[in-house]
Amino acid sequence: MLPEGVGYFFRSRWQGQVPLDRLFWRDLVLVGTALNVASLVAAIVLLGLKLPLTLVLAVHLALVPYNIFLTFAVWRTTEKARGAKASLMTLGATLWLILTVVI
């Protein structure tokens, strides 16, 4: 039986219990980027509807804490993995975070 729930999702990633490849490629790059694109599109639609800028910014920036969490989870997991691949994933996660905050 697999443990389920939001708490398990966050705890397992924070504690480095998720394989690094899954954490980086699936959680951060694939799912994280898809969520950020959806948030950006929603913010653009709200802006086009001439809704208050505070609401547009709130929607656009809502995922920043999640993005920071994923980046730190990758960092923490790469500390255990070491090597060139882990270093590249640390760099990739950092660049990804910068891009998601800037764009």
C-alpha cells in the first residue's frame, strides 16, 4: 500500500525520498513548468478582462512558494547524490526558478 496525501508529497520530496530524476524531470521540469504556464495564461486572460492588477499579479505569482519548494527539494536531494549530474541538476533547478519568477 502506497502512502498518499499532500503531506506525503511534500515530506517525501523535502526529505530526499524521491529519486532525483523523478524529482527534477517530472516534478520540477514537466509538472512545475506546466503549472507555471497555466498560471501565466490565466493571468494574461485576467489582464485582458481588465480585472484589477492585484488579482492578476496574485494569480501570476501564486506558484512562487511551490517553485521555491521544488528548487530547494532538488538542492537537498542533490546533496546526497553528488557528482556531475547532481551539480547540473542543481544548476538547472536554480535557472528554472529564476526563469519562473522573472517570466
